[in-house]
Amino acid sequence: MIQTPDIVRPPQHLAAGLAAVGSATASAELSRMGIRDSHIQGPVTYTPGKCVAGPALTLQFLPIREDQYSDDEYSDREKQLHRHALYHTQPGDIVVVDARADLRSGVFGEMMLTYFTGRGGAGVVVDGAIRDFPKAKGLGIGMWLRGTTPNYHTQTGIFPFAVNVPIACGGRLVMPGDIIVADDDGAIVVPVALAPALLERASVHHDWEEFARMRLGQGGDLRVYYPLSDEAVPEYEAWKAARQK
């Protein structure tokens, strides 16, 4: 049987906290920390309203070359590396796929995604397409995709090559075990070493934005409340203290 490496998963509270702050706030704070662009560009939400964060299981596709891959979908299914990516699934994991932005190969279908869901998987980010979307969308997992197709994974020009290796997904480097934060704004990648500091900074950002949103909705001055000015800080601190009581 093919052996593929597992990932080192970060503490669950980091992923839960980053899910609460969302991709936009996390992306903005990452930029201030030196990671200028964390957005995985191309895949967009196919499950509106879903917000997930979790460690990345990575799957890399490459262009088919016949001496390296002979296409027979079910003759030896254990040679299909896209299956092995899912074998590693633990609750909260997110599968991130470099499918070369190919919109003709469905890297997963309903059955594979049903298995992933049953293992506790939280979502998939695919720089490419899946198949069986009308049924897959009812599974309850988050899906960020470039598109959908009726074709199976090796029916056209790509094949699964490696599991849990560094990949390029939507123009961003994703390391196995990095934290993915994905919602209606899109999916971002958080380097796991930066996650504790990011969560601390992003939580503060999230709090003052909540206060600023309230004041702006009440007709407050944009110049005072967004971003939060020195003039507004005492008011914000009083609001925060009252809320904590």
C-alpha cells in the first residue's frame, strides 16, 4: 500500500479562534505581520454562509504523462493518490488541492466527499473542479472551488502526484498543516508558526471593528470610528469594559 506522510496539526483553539475572526480580518493582520498576500485566488465559495478554519491536508496534481500514469480508474484504486489524501482526515481538517486551475477534471466526487465528511472533514479548497456537485453540496462541508465538471479526476489531462507536500494553490504556497481560513470572502492560508500571534492581533481587531460598526450604523463619523482614532479609543475602552461585566 502507498505510504503518504501525515501532518502536524496545530492546537484546535487556534483554528476555532481564526474562524471566529474571519478571512478578511486575518488577511489584513497577516499583511501587517509581513505576509503581504495570503489569499488563495481562484477558488470561491460554493457553500455560501459557511465559515471554516483548520489544518491543511495537501494534494498535488500534475499534467498526465503516459509513462508515469496509465488511466484505468478502478483497476487498482489504491494507486489513486487522491484517495490517500482523504485517508489522513481527522475532524476539522481541510483538503487543499493544487489541480492546476484545470476545470475539466473533477478531483473529488460525491462518494469521496461523503467519506471525507464522515471522517469529520470541514472543507475543501480546490484550485480546479469537483464532480457530482448537486449531491455533494448537501453534505454540509465547506467548498471553495474554481468550478464543477461531470468528468472524473484523470479523465482529461491531470493526475494526482503527491500528498502532504508543499503545494501552490491559487498562487499561494500552502504547507501541510498550515491553517486555512475560508468564508464568503474566500480562502486564505495562515503559516502555522504565525497563528498564535495572528489570533491575538486579529481578536483585538475584530473587537474594535464590532464597536466601530455599531457607531457607524448610528451615524458616527467615519473619520473618528474607522479606523479607530485616538479620539474614539476612550469610548471604545468604556464600551468594552461594560460588555465584559
